[in-house]
Amino acid sequence: MPNESSSSRTSFKRALPKGNILPGQTASLSSFIPPKFITTCILVLCGAGLYAQPRLSRALRATRSSAIAYRLLGARDDFGVTFTDASRHAGFSSPIVYGGVEQKRYILETNGCGVAFIDYDNDGWMDALLLSGTRLEGFAPGKGPGSRLYHNNRDGTFTDVTAKSGLNRTGWASAVCVGDYDNDGYDDLFITYWGVNALYHNNGNGTFTDVTEKAGLPVTGVRWGSGCTFIDYDRDGRLDLFVANYLKFDLAGVPEPGKGPNCLWKGVAVNCGPKGLPTDTNLLYHNNGDGTFTDVSGVSGVSRVKDRYPMTAVVTDYNNDGWPDIYVACDSTASILYRNNHDGTFTDVALESACAYSEDGQAQAGMGVATGDYNGDGYPDIFKTHFADDLPALYKNTGRGFFEDASREAGFDHTRYVQWGAGIVDLDNDGWPDIVIATGSVYPEVEKYFKEYPYRGPRLVFRNLGNGRFKDVTAECGPAVTAPHSSRGCAFGDFDNDGDIDLLVMNMNEPPQLLRNEYNSDRGRGANNWLTLKLIGTRSNRSAIGARILMESGGHKQLQEVTSQSSYYSHNDMRVHFGLGQAKKADRIEIRWPNGQAEMIKDVGCNQIAIVEEGRGIVRSQAH
Ligand SMILES: [Ca+2]
Ligand SMILES: [Ca+2]
Ligand SMILES: [Ca+2]
Ligand SMILES: [Ca+2]
């Protein structure tokens, strides 16, 4: 998050190489090559260009017309998506405690935490996990708030199963990531904290065991864990673990609000940071296959990246080489793209890949990250959320290992809301994934002076128009979406298995919101079809984290990857959900499993949740 001093932030120019030959080298090279050869080369290249031009525009026209055709298949022109607040009916009535209500003394109280849709008991229905913070003054022993786990009763209600579950830590939780690290068929949990992070093994009977110490993960210290993700970076079929650290936070060493150069926002005294507070480094743990992990942060090159304030971490194979990479949104500093070098090491290539800074080379307050293929070209794009007075980044993957910030051309603009959790999800099942953003300021003190920067904001919904542009349809989505809250984490998933994506939103010091998408509801099913796939790895990691699914229907392509963390510090429904428009089936589904094996499935009928097992295709369909 920026503060007053960062309004005059240093302009970071992108040090993009213009090509493989430096300007100084061009002259010396040309002096060795006969001018006639160069002229011939230029003529050949020009000829190729003239030939390529009409072919290229024909291809573009074809893509566009297929996009328009796909669009027209969508039948209705109104968005048709509204959300209702299903929280009360679900039983989510307890507030999520996170720091002071009217005033935030320290940055520790402001970042909030994530939520998860996780099917911990494998019954095919998404259960809900809500992380929690605490208060500076603390609570009486045994009275402190902690994470809460809710079991989905399949009728819109949930049962609080926290007491039985063994998820009993209290403290300042940040993020959650989910993955079956021991391949026993049950998804396990990792939760980061200011203090000691926790690895919970899912025992498969509704209980979890804190195995942090047994797994060889640190159980002492006061690092501030932020984003985390399970990732099988060496493709041995066992999930490894990446953990980011936000900054080094020591209550004794942080100035009071207003008492330092980084402690004012628009002239109002606010909590200090992150600028001015010491940075930390990130961690990578290799899974040894026996329930223990080895810290490989140094040898992997992960801890070589310094001077950042890392937040949400997402697995994505951005360059489509079959090896999972990690994108980390960083606050007020350059974001990180850890490219997997296939040999157990990573290199940060965010700068040369053009996804470190804004379009004009500014560091942004990167907090949330969504990945997905918004333009249907089969490459994963990145959407990153930022602070008020800034616009989010929509990094369009060019397919050549580079990104272009398409935020402005897509219709995103500066906003007065601080933006956190985000998803690239198809809300109306038309085959073009939409974008949702959770908002909320970090400074409750400011709205007294500036009404235009409220502490509580709406969830923002942007409809994908299928032509590279988005339209703000927030107001059409109903009062549950526009109701003001100071939100942070947000998980996306189909909790009622009716074929549309619902939302679970963390609100600071208020109950969470379960927003039910009414696109497919009792009042009549939406006009568009859908298909949901649950992937089960056999040789690959069982959660299939890192799998890449390319789906084609009616000539329209869509790509999704299975992730372990996304949005803001949160975990989405691991099943991948595709809108099919008016198409009745998916013509081709190409799955690249995390180990690298490809599998093709043809002609899969619409409106079902299909379970896919690695090497065996669709093994069954879940009734819904
Ligand atoms: Ca369940
Ligand atoms: Ca497990
Ligand atoms: Ca591994
Ligand atoms: Ca739903």
C-alpha cells in the first residue's frame, strides 16, 4: 500500500532489451558483413512482411468472426447475473476479527486475510474456511478468535465444525493455500501468520493435525508470512511449498501513526508502512516424500530476490513450457515472476517479461492476483489489484513469454477503492471470463476527512464483452454486491453445484459474505451452458495443481490452470469451471498434467461436473 510519500514515487523505467544485439554492437557487426548481403536480407524480410500481412489480417478476421459468432450464440444481451447474500442462511454470522475497528495503529492490523473453498471431506461439495486475525490488546486465554471451518450441508446451510477439526491456532493469519502434499487423497492446508506458519494434515475423518514441526517447517521466529502456494516445481509428483514474507515487522520498532515520513495519507495520520519498514526474503521448501520438507530457498534462487513487499502468490505456467512458474504480487515494489529453470532453480524475469511494473514503469501496490485466459487465445493472463487512485493491471500474455498491460484498452480506469481479492471467472457462462474485485480501504481514519475514500467499498463486477474489453456491471448485480464492506480475501467457486460461480468474501471485523450467483437458480436456469471438471492426479500430484486445461467448443478456445492460491491470500474451488455459451458440448479438452503428460478427451456433454482421473479420462459425473 502506498502512502503520501509514494505519491511522488520514483519512476522505474523498464530496462527492456531492444533485441539481442546492443546498439553499440550493431555497427561493429555490420562492418564484417557485405552491404549487398544486408540489402538482400532486407528485401527478403520486406517480401515476407508483404506476404505475411494479408495472411495475418485474414487470421485476425477469422478469430474475430469466430469470437462474434460465439458471442451471438450467447442468445441474450443482458448480463443476467445477480448475486444474493446467502451468508445468514449459511450460518456465517460471526465477524472476522482483524485489528482495530475505528483506528489502525499498525500495518499489521490492515492487510486482513484470506478465505477458502475447500472440499475437505471429498463429498463433492465445497466447504468453507475463514481465516482470522486478532487484536493488539489480545484476548483472554482460550477466548481468542481463530480460523473457522464450515461443512457444506448441501442445502445452502453450513455447520461450524471448527471445534472438532483441530484447526485451533489463534493469531494474525494472512494467507491459505491448499494441496494434497502427501497424496493420500485429502487436501491439506497451509496457513501463514505473523509469527509461525502452520501446516495442517487432513486426516480424512474431518480432523486435521498440526504437523508443522514434524514436517520440518520452522516453529520459531516472528517472520510475517504472506502469500503461499503449493507447487510441484520439480515435477516428481509431490507438492513442494512456496512461502512469501511481506516484511520484517517488529511492534517495538514501528513508529506510531503520523510519526514518520511514511505515516500520512492525504495529510491524515495513518499507520506507517510498508515503505520505511525492512524487507524480508521468500522461502521454498522441497517435499522429501516422507512427510518432511527441506528448505531450498537459497539453492533454488528464490531468496535471491530482495527488497520487495511480496503478497499473493500464484502458480502459472506463463511461458507454456510445461514447468510451473510463480507470480508474486508485490506491494509498492516490482512484482516477481519466478521462472522455473527446469533444474530446481528459479530466476525472477518479471522485469524483462513486462509484468513487474505499470504500463508507464511505476511500481504499484500489488496485492491480489487472478490468472486466467480473458481473451481466449490459450495463454494465461494475469490480473493484479492495486491501491486507490491507481488502476489494476491486466497483463495480457502475448504467447511469447512477454506480457502487455492491456488494462486501459480493456476499459479499466483509476478507482477510489483499494482493491484486493480478484478472479477471472465466467459468471454468465458465455465462454468469456469476467472479472470480480473485492475492495476496502486500509485507513478507517480517512473517510472522516475525505468522503470520496470510504473505508468500506463495493465488490466490483466487470463483464467480458468478448472483444478485449470489459464493462462495469456492478450496479446490475444487485445490492448484495454494492453493499459497503471493507473486504480483503475472496474465493471463487460453485458452492451449491448449480453450474455458476459463487463468491465467498472476507470482510474486516464483520461477518463474511457468501454471495450466491443467481444465474442458474430455482427461478429458471440461465440460457448458457457450462462444464465443470475436477482433476485427480495419479502419477502427478493428486490435487493436480499446475495442470493446464485447454478446452475448445464451437471453435472457441479457453484455458485454465489448477492453482493452490489466488485472488488475495485465498483459495478457490479447485474444480475448473467453463462457460460454454449455447454449445451443447466441449469438442476437445486437452489436459497437460503437472508431470508433463498430455491427455485428450473429446465430446464432453454440457451442464455436468465431470471427474477426470489422470490417464483414465472421465471416470464419472457428479449429480448436481
Ligand atoms: Ca465437502
Ligand atoms: Ca493429504
Ligand atoms: Ca516436487
Ligand atoms: Ca453456484
